[in-house]
Amino acid sequence: MRPFSYTKARVIEDARQITADESAMAIAGGTNLLDLMKLQVETPHKLADINRIGFDEIKKTADGGLSIGALATNTATAVHPRVRSDYPVLARAILSGATQQLRNKATNGGNLCQRTRCFYFTNIDQPCNKREPGSGCGAIDGIAKLHAVLGASDQCIATYPGDMAVALSALDAQVHIATAGGSERTVPVRDFHCLPGDTPWRDNVLEDGEIITAITLPAPVGGTQIYRKVRERSSYAFALVSIAAIVEMKDGLFSRADLAFGGLAHKPWHDLRIAEALIGQPPTAQTFDKAADILLEIARGYGENDFKIPLARRTLHAVLEHAAEEAA
Amino acid sequence: MSDTISINGTQHSLPDDPRRSLLDFVRQDLGLTGTKKGCDHGQCGACTVIVNGIRINSCLTLAVMHDGDEVTTIEGLGTPEAPSELQKAFVAHDGFQCGYCTPGQICSATAMLQEIANNWPSDASESLEGEMNVTGEEIRERMSGNLCRCGAYANIVAAIRDVAEESA
């Protein structure tokens, strides 16, 4: 690990001040950042430890929703009684990720900011436009099993690896950010992560000095909530394809179908047209295929990850079929 | 706020170098070599310790981030003369071969039994709410952060199950 100076932030202003410097980073749980620092993928000159600045509460919002502190741990969130009863898709998504030891340390803000597990990104001997702009992309024509089939660019085909954000996307959660200037802004989680385009180093919309303070969930949405994760091992593996689904049926037809997809792109994938195509339709193979056609309209494989396209279609079929049965 | 950290009930000053992981601090600075370094990247669980009652990977956290915290390592759970229930069960069931992953397995399982007692769900839980059951499937899922390269898993699960059923 490269040397760095370490400061324990007491209040959020400390953290904002330190991290306004582009060579500085905030550290919370540290499970991803320290891993990357050991690999010298991340080489911050300064670390601001934000673990003692608060923002770790999980509490009801004025409109009956739930505010989840950025510094609450993944475990505290998944086991919270209201998350378990009112937002099971979120609890399930969190519990499907990593291990208990990691979830005990990982924070919600850090989880949103975690970096891709692309092998070229995490190996400093390899080219990677995300880690070293202009060095090329090793994954295109390389080892690309985990990589994107939606929304990739000719500069980067990495995927966002998280599960929690996929459920948050289905729930249409909001990300609250303290800006460097001391004000606040709110970004829908669906717009928080970026596509790689020609700025693949940019994972999300956070600017230097900005810190996530909370994530808010809408008032309980009900419905049948499912998080289905397809992976190579039955535990402790990243998603090849995952689907967060919130489904309701009325008179045998879909009346709600909020879906978000993990493992397919540089961000949790959400396409409003899928819900539009499902609502009012019966749960038949034809309906599921139509939804999959929309999801995969622009899908493109890169050799090793070609399988993700039919896998996403089949997983969508399975989830919709299961959800329709449960919701009926 | 203090500049000290409690390890198995003894106060220690925090290291000067902020790069020191909690794992290296415990092993190298304090000589408590029960906690093992396997992968040093949070993948194997050999470094699992219990901080304020919660199990974490000590390789993926900086010692300086733990001022005022109470850390329990395998040395704090039992001794050869007075082993903990889980330690006794691992011996009785032959829950190891080379033994390198064992301290992490036992620290992890100790905290895991508390998580089950708290009725925290896992990915393997049928329901997110209510009382959690100690099935083999639950133990395997909840212990998936602790690898055993010798493959002593069947006996590890049996040892944990024994203790879980006794304390239930």
C-alpha cells in the first residue's frame, strides 16, 4: 500500500474539506477501498475516515418512507425490521451479496460507490481506460465473462458489481448528497451510476468533495418482491445476471412490474418500457418474451459473455413466472 | 474517544503507521498469531476477528480506525486448558485438517451463533422474519466467508451444528 496521511473526520465538514482535494478519498467500511489500495489500483494521498461523523441512522421519513443512513452498514440495513417487512427486495439483495463479515463492515454509501471487479481494472499490469485513461481496454477481446452486454462503449465494458443498488433501482430510491459547497442535492439512484461512454473512469455522478449522506426509500410499495441472482457459486459470488422485481397482479394481468437488472451493464439497468409492456398483459411466455425483447434490444456480447444474453432472457422468464404465481 | 484499542480485554496503543491493517497489528505488533493471514483481500476469512461483538475481516480494516473498539481474537475465546464450546466441538468432530483456517472459522462461527440468536436472516432463510433455524444449509450460507482449502467443511458444519443445537 502506498503511504497516505490519515485524518479522522469528526463532522461532515472535515470530510468535505479533505476530500475536495482530488488525491484524497473518504474511507468508511473500507472493504473495497483497502482491497484496491493493496493492489495499488487506488493510491490516495489522503484518507478521511468518515466512520464517526454520524449519518448511520435508519428512520422513517415524513412521507412514510425510510431514510437509510449512508454510514449504516449493509447488515444493519438488511436486518432492520422495516426493511425486512416493507422492502424485502432490498433485504434479499443485500443478503445475496458478499459474506457476513464483509456486509458487517460495508456501508450503504460505500456499496453504491464500489468499483467494478473487471480483471483488467484490478490488475495494474493490464491496460484499463477506467483505471488509466487512454491505456486501452483489455476486456474487449479478452477475458470478459463478467462484462457488460448493455450500454458498454468501445472504451469500457465493465459492469457495476453490486446487488443492493439493483434493488434500490427497482424501488426508485433517492440518493442524498452533501455537496462540496455545503448544500445538498438529491439524485435518483437510477441516475446515480454512469454509463462508460468516453469517460469510463467516471463510475457515478459524485464530484470531488461530495459525500453521500443517505438513501431514501418511498413509502412501502407492497407487491410481490423478488431478488433473483444467478451466479457461478451458490454463495459469495458476483451476479452474472440479477433481477430485482416488484410485481402486482389484478384479475390475472400484471398491474405493476418494476424491474431492475444487475450484472448486465456499468450501472443497474432500468428501462421504463419494460413495465409499460407488461402492465395489462397476462403472465404468458409471449408476454415475458416481449419484455425480454425490450430489455435486450441493444444487447451485444463480447465473446466470453455472450451467454449473458440468453441467460438474462431466461432469468426474466423465471422471475416473472414466479412473481405472477406469488402475486396471483 | 481514546487512542487505544482493547484486544481480548487488554488496552493497546494504536500503531503510528496508518497503513497497518488490524490483522498485521494483532499478529506482528502484538504477537497474537492465532489470527491468520490467508489471502489478505477479504476472500478467505482466515483473519476473521470479532469487533464490538460483530465478525469482520481484520485484513480489510486499518488498525487506526478502531480507537475505542473491543476486539476479540481466537486467543480471547478460549485456551488449551479452557477451550470454548466451539473449540471443543471442532476437536470432537475433527473440523480441520491443516488447521490454518480454524481460528477464523471459530471466531466466525462464534459471532454467527449470536446472529442466529438475534434472528438475523441470511440468503438461505426461507423467511426474512421470525425465528431463524440452524439447518445445514443455513450454516453453509452463513459461513461462506470462511474457506477451508483442506475441505473439512462437512465436519466444520457438524461441529457448529452441535453447539447450535446444545445452546438452542
